[in-house]
Amino acid sequence: MSTDVRLPFRPARLSITHQMLGCALIAGLFAALVSFAQEAEPPRTPVGQFVTVNSPVDDRTVARISNLAQNLQHQAAQEDREAILVLEITPGTSPFHQVQALSRALTSNALSQVRTVAWVPQTVTGPNALIALSCREIVMHPDAELGDLGRGQPLEPEDQQIALALPQKRHNPRVSTALVRAMLDPQEQVWRVRTKTAAGTVETRTVSRGELEALRNTGMVIESADVIKESGVVGMFRGNTARGWEVLVNHTAITRPDVAALYHLPREALREPPQDREFRKVRVIKLEGMISTLQQTFIERQVERAIHGGAELLIFEIDSPGGELLASTHLAKVISDLEDRRVRTVAYIPNQALSGAAIVSLGCDEIYMHPDAKIGDAGPIGLGPGGQFERAPEKILSVLKLDLRQLAEKKGRPIALAEAMADRSMKVFQVTNRDTGRIWYLTEEEIQTSAGEWIPGPQVRESNGELLLTVDGRRAHELLLAERPVNDFDDLRGRLGIATDLRLVTVGKTWVDTLVFVLNQPGVTVLLFVLGLSCLYLEFQFPSGILGIISVVSFSMFFWSRFLGGTAGWLEVILFLLGMGCLAMEIFVMPGFGAFGISGILMIVGSIVMASQTFGNWEPNADLYQMGRTMGIFLTAVLTVGILGAVLGRFLPHVPLFEGALLSPPQYGEGAPGDDVRLRLPDDETKGSGYSLLGRTGQALSFLRPAGKARIDGRVVDVVSDGPFIAEGSEIEVVQITGNRVVVRARM
């Protein structure tokens, strides 16, 4: 007999178990997918704005902040982002009814989607403290204090009721009725208690002494009770202490950028929005083409003109491939220092700002770029021995990196990225602050020295150790180098808050600037030299005064253009005048060619070279290259004058107008220098080949100082006085002939 043993079958229970397990697996899988999607999607940057609440608060302040909050809320709703309005509360006093109006606006349902944050960097008392209590969160400097709503005096009963109504709205959970009462009445005592509910949860409350007794009477379990404000003490709460008690204050911060980092706000949110009276005078200055010393001084003149005209905002429209390093860094520092003169500067880059232009852009308070515009590649280069471009030596690079560091630090940009524009060997990493979550960019060495403050992230792909950092507008915004890109100038106007009816004035070139640019062109420089030297030569041939004036004007225009161009100063002018004086001494006082003549020529050439360029350029061999260019221009002019002199000497004597005033150099026969050579005038066959001027008499046709012209035997001859000057019309006698030099003296 066999027994068939079977296990009991429970199909219903197994089915339910499988169903529950399947549902759990599906739910877990769905939760994992949702979590992965949330992690994959980067957090969206909030729409934020900082605004300073100055005293006294008036109707315009209330309307301005209300409108700003509504605009933020509208923008955030359109872009599906959070709206954060940070109010920097400053010390001062305001009418209570105006503060009440602002408080009512901040806590109204119309702004329910705006996260209002009060930033208290300094101690604030009186009605202004009520503004901070009206915000959803409060951030204070660790040493700042907040409270004493009446400033030692009791408020009116209706004003007290308005203040006590704030905590009832539960707008800021850390602001309780007990805290507000303590700010109104010094006799109030405030306790911080920890209670335990029946469900076992622990709650922290800020209560008055009466509220504490009421809690005890209800039988609620009180784990701890600490006094945080004694009776008889003014109701003032310090930022660091309140943060430790977890009352009133949500965070503490040192600077405004720290507050922005706490809420992950973009740097552009730090910029104050324009007020009704602000930015009524905006000037646009264009920087185009290569940056040179001439361009630098021109831009500086433009800046000064704009500031003297009352400009509050300067927009530099930059489209440049770069230029001279020394001029670029100097201009960047000038623009950077405008911050001290309360002038806001903005760089607008529609196309490119490379090399020196990138340095100039870093000197501005803000940088706005077209999405496809380029910025970077600021490495110094120079001409090598073979005429090829090469990178500058390390000593020049170190100085440039120091300047870039100072500019970036002053304007709140990542220093490592600014230096990477000039040093291709740098590798920069994205880092996150361990405490605040702030995103920044540091080198590996800076990360190591931060003692764990910054958590390293991915390396910036543009700083790969091979190329200089160069990015477009979108990437520059991601790297915190520039603001959010703009599509055109109209978009820029809107971002800067410039009224649409405000006519923007572009500071253009005046006729003086245009003339300076023209006179600094190499061809025009050669023309000035040729004109000046030629007129000087002709003035010596037949004194008229007009030619001398033209010569003086030509050289004056040269030095004036270099003076305004930034390459010349009074030293160059003095050297040139001294050189001309030495040549005059050599010609008129002590004939011959000696120390005065050589010194005069050297001083003239030196002054021209010094006036044509600036020395001390960082690029290798840049000074030598410019000096060679200047010498080439000057020698071209001298050669041209020499050719013109030969042509004039050959043909001008035969022109009827000049026949009596100008004579070709006399011809002379054989003989050694210093001998009494028989001087024969051209076409003088009637006198015979042995005719000589020695001992002949005549009349001075011009003032001999000591050189000039005289008529001897009916001929005009170039002569030189043997000593004192001889007046025009005086009787003269030839006393010596050496080569083609005829020496005369006055007859007694």
C-alpha cells in the first residue's frame, strides 16, 4: 500500500506575494530612474537680484522693490526657475509707515513665488529692522546685530501691533512673536526650548516666559530650556549667536559674493538694478583694430571726455585681435581704476577680444559677449632672431600673470582662468566649496593648499596644457568670466537696464584725434621730415623767413602728434631744440665740422627716435624693431631731401625768379686743399682761365651771420665772413679762398 503524500497548495497566497514583489520591483526601478534623471539634469540657476535698501525708505523705494520682485517672479515663471530677491538692509532711519508699506508688499500673496532674503552686513536698528523680519530668510554678518525696533523708545500701540502681526503670518519660521516682543520691549525674556511630542518628534521653539509656563502647564515634555535674551537687556541679536541658537538667522556671510554663493546666484545678480536717476548718461567707446600706444592714449582721452561730461556708465565696444602688450595692460588698469571714480564699465564683445584686447576686457566690471564671440589667447609673443614669432621668456610671462591676477581678483573673476589665457602650461579644474557649494576654478596647486576647502571636479577642457585658454561667449559665461551672452546691442541695453528712450552717445574722434592719427602714419611722417628739412635747406640758400616758418611748423607738427600720441614728452622737444642750436653754432659761429655739429646731429636723431616710440615693451626685441623702423623713416626722409637738394641746385639757378638769389656752387681748378686756388666762375671765358676772386671787392647782398651772399665783379657768390657779422650792403673784400669756400671781410 503506497501513500501519496502531497504538500498543501496555496495558489492565492503565492499569487499575492508575487504581485507585491513585482510591484516593489517596479516601484524601485521607477524611483531609480527618476533619481537618475534628476542627477543627470544639472540644477537650474535661480533668477536672482541684489538690491540695496537705503534710508530713508520712501514711496519710490517701495514701488521700485515691488516692481523688481514682480519682474523676477514673472521671469522665473517663464523660465521655470526659482526667483530670489536679496535686500541689503543698511543702517539708518525711515518713517514707520513707509517701512510698513514695504513690509506689506514683501509678505503679500502677489509675491508668494519670490524667495526674499534679507542681507544684513552691518548693525540695523529701528524701523529698518522690520524690513529684515518681513523676508523669508535672513543672512547676517557674524558680528552684525539686528533688533531694537524702537531705538530705546516704545513704539506707538498701532505700530507695535503691525510688528507683532509679522510672525503670525509664518513668513519666516525663525521669526517668532517672542523675538519681536523682545525687540520692542527690553523687559521681555526669551527662551529657546526643545519639546518632545507624543509621536516622539523633537521641536525647537522660541518662546517668552509666559509661553514657557503655558507649555509646562499643558504637560508637554520639555527636554531643555535656555535663556537667549535676559530681561532688562535691549533686544539685539548678533548674527553669529543667533545662527548658533538656530533663531532669526538662516545663514551668516562676510561679503555679498558669499551670499550669492549660498543661494547659487550668478555673478550678474550682484549688480544693482538701475534706479530712476541712474545711467541717464551713458557713453559708448569703440576699441577696434590693433592696440598701440597711439590707440591707448586715444581711448584714455575718450574716457576723460566722457567722465567730464558726467557719464555714469561706459560701454567699451571691443573688436580687436590684440596689439602691444604694454599699451594693453596700461589701458586695462586705467579702466579698472574707474571703479574708484564711481563709474561703471562694461565690455561688449560682438566678435573678438583676443590677446591684448582680452586683457583690456578683464579690466571692465562686466563682460557681455555674443554667443559666438571669442576671448582669450593673451600670451605675449615677440620677434625671434630669424624674424619668426616666438613666445616671450618666463620673466615677461610672470609679470603679465601678476597683472592678470590683480585684474581678475579686483573684478571677481577666477584668477586661474585669467592666467591660463597667458600661460598654456596651466591646468585649471572646476571645484566646489565644501561648506557653501560654491562653484569656482582653481589650479591643482591651489586645490592642494586649500586644506580640503575646495572639492576638485573635472578639468577645464580648454586648459589642456597645450593651448592658451580661448572660449566663446557661452563658455565664458559657464566659466564665470563673462555674463550671460547677449545677441546684439539692443539685448545689451535691456540687460543693463538702459531706458529705451535714452539716446546712447558714441564718443567719437574729434578733428584733433583724426589729425593725430594721420600725422602718426609712416608716410605722413616722412612727408613732415622732407618738408621740414627741405624748407630749412632753401632758407639757408636765400633767406625769406617764410620757408623757415614752414620748417618750424613741420617739426612742431611731428612732435605735437607724438606728444598727444603718448610717445613723446618735453625731454624729446628739448633735445631736438638743443641739437638744432648746436648745428646753428657749427654753421654760423664756428665754421667747420666738429663737436657741435656731431653733438647736434646725435641729439636730433635721438630726439626723433625717442619721440616715435615708447621703450620698455615686454615683447622680446620690440624696442629694437620699432627703433629700426623709426630710423628707416628718418633716413628715407634725409635721402629724399638729398635728392631734392641736388635737383634744386642743378635747375633752380636757371629759373628767372631765383637767378639773382641762388647760385650753383662755384667750380675751381686743380690744387691742393688750403692752397690759393684760381676760382673760375661758370662761362667766364672773358676773364681767362687764370681769373681769381682773391683780393676782389664787392657788396654783401645779405646779412653775413657769418655765411651769406655777395656780389663780386657782377656775380653772386656764396661767401663767409672771417670774423664778425657783416651787415647787408656793406663793402667787402675777398681775403681767402679754400676749395669752394670764399672768405671775406668788411672794408674799412
